[in-house]
Amino acid sequence: MAEIQSNGGGGGGGKKRAKKQSTRVDMTPLVDLAFLLLTFFVLTSTFSQPKVLRMIFPEKLDEKDLKNMKQPEVKDGITILLTGNDKVYWYRGALNDKAVLEETDYTKNGLRKILVENNLTLLTQLRDFEKQLNKIDDKDTAKRNAIDAKVKQAQRDSKLVVLLKNDDKASYRNVIDVMDEFMICQIAKYFAVDEGMAPLEKKLIDLKTKS
Amino acid sequence: MPRSTPSLDMTPMVDLAFLLVTFFMLTSSFRAPEPVFVDPPSSTTEMQIPKQVFLVTVDADGRVFIDLTNPAVKELVLKDMMRDFKVQMSAEEVKKFAGAGPIGLKMEAIPAYLELEVNARIKVQQSGVPYDTLNIKKSQLYHWAYNSRLRAHDDFKYREAEATKRGLPFDKENYIQFAVKADGNTKYNVLKNVIQVFREAKVKNFQMITGLEAKPKD
């Protein structure tokens, strides 16, 4: 400080200079920094929100219960078989030697088309209910509840049963993809079979891949 | 003329920018360092992850890592585990464990792991929490699941009682739920075995963590 004053020469002139110097600070770097931090926090906080898919598993059964339990009958349903290399097979009806295995895939024209075609009755019903809901006033809860009850009844009455079975090679991604597909196609009744594939089903897949 | 450069008063802008920065800093929580990289499959659900979870991470090799987002409950569960498996840990180590993120080690190896610096922990090859499909009730994973379920229930009851005592609203959805974050390439049967252990401990409801995927239009 002392040096500056001595360099400044006359006392009067120095005072005048000091007055002229503005007290403004250049805030541009500060703004730069602030916005950099802002962008960082905005990007990291909103995009890392994962979503969840709820799965409910039955409580573990005793061996006694397991013996008494009947295998689910699939007269009117379809069975989806998952195996390695992202391959999916499916057949209609009960499992016997006459079951016709067909290969499909996870695309829109594969599994989804099959599920939608088989679930058309329920899907049209649900769409009708949705149209009715749209016509009703939001405040009319009595009517809304009545339609909700109808939706639940329709889901309960749905005849389509879909079974999901996998072998040792199927990956978790495959299962989630199929579960997701069930939700998109609004399948009311689907079951993941705990025991996995039956020996006959494995044999059918073997035959299919060889041919 | 050259003297009159247009100068802009940036003070309000800086005010606003820092206000927003503070807001985002306070509301966002940093992701805890993860010992494994897991790439979950994607689905079209729009359900948000629950606020409090017991997180089970399963990587592509089938190793299991566990974590609890509520530190207080996590400490209690660890104390239960120390009792069940007769492992001694100091109060300081218990505190450290609560903030250590997902851990995939057997109980006996946890104290040594907590001794390490945070940066050194990432380099440790964790073998996963041991579980056994034949002798489920003796395995450590079963005990983690069982103790956590009980502690989560206690926590819920406690907070419900506190809320009613003070006449505050109580969010019933805000209880500790079990979430599974598994790699898409994990064999489903491996995951089934892990879930089997949890089912044995009477945990039936799982939130499967998935990435987001656009919903198809009819």
C-alpha cells in the first residue's frame, strides 16, 4: 500500500484516483460456476430415479401342502417357456404329446401379438369401461366405484390363464420382459411356475431346435 | 463512446442461481458407492421406488449384497446379526457399517472390511452374503432377511404410535420394503434361490428395481 501511494505522486491526485475506481465486481465467473453446479445437480438428481415392478411370491409351503396341491389346469390357457439365448416358446392348452410348440420373440409382433389376440375379450371389455369412465364426472365417486367393481369382476371372470416356466438357462431379464408384457396386455391371471419346466416340455424344445 | 460499455447487473441472476443450487443440493441425495456394477432390466412400470428399502443386490455371478436405507434400523439389524453369529464389533464399527453402503461379506469378514479406508473398500473382492438352499435356516442371508423383517415391522409400529400420540398424519406407505436389484444377465433360477431364502423368512412382497422404458401406444 505504501509503495502504491509513493508511486502515485501528489496526494491530491491519489485521492481523486481512488474515488474514480469502481467497486463493481465482475460476476460472470460466479454466474458460470453457479450454473455449472445447477446443471450438475439437476441432471444427477432427476435422472437417477429407478422404477419398481412389484412381485408377490407365495409363502413357502410345507411338503404336506405341496403333495395335496393340484397342478393348475390349463385347458383354456397358454404356457410360455423361457430358455437360454433369449429364446421363447409357447403352446396352447394342456401339456401332452399333441401340444404344438411354437417359437416367438420379445418384439411387438412376437409375444405381445399372441397375448393380445388371446386376451381380446378382456381387452375390449376394459376399453368399454374406460370409455364409460371418461364420460363420468370426476366427482361422481359412486358411479366410478361401480365401474371399478365391474373391471375387477371382468378380470376375475377372464378365462385366459397364462403360465410362465423357465429352465436353468433363462435370465432374469427374460422374466422381467415377459412380466412387463403381461402388464401391457393386461393379462388378469398369470402364474410363474416355481418348479420350472416339465421334462416333456424340455423334450419338445429339444425337438423344436433340432428340426 | 467506447467508454460506455453496456454493463449488466448480474446480482439477481446470481441470487437465483445459487438459490436453485442450494435447493437441488439439499433435496438430492448422493448415490452410495456400489461395490458391484449391476445393470437391471427395463420395464414400463411407473411405480416409484419406496422411500425406505432393504435392498438386495444380485450381480450377474449370483453374488448377493445387502443394504438398508434407514441407518438406525440398519444398526439394530447388525446388532441382531452379531448376537446370532457371535461376532464382536465396537459401537464405532456399528456406526461405520450403517454408512458403508451395500455389503456382500460374511459376518466374520465385516469388521476387517470396515477397518479399511473408503477408497480401499472398493478394491475388496466381496464374495457375497452366503446362503444355502439346502439348509436355509442356518444361512446368514436368511438371518439378515429375518432380522430385517422384524426390525422393519418394529420401526413401522413405533412410528405409527408416535404419529398417533402427537396427532400427526402417518404415511402408511412409508415402511421398509424389500427391493431386489438384479443384473439382467443373472440366471433366473439363481435369483429364485435367493428369493427362496427370503420366502423362508416370510418375506413375500418384493419390489423389483428396473430401468425405465417407454410405454407402447396401443
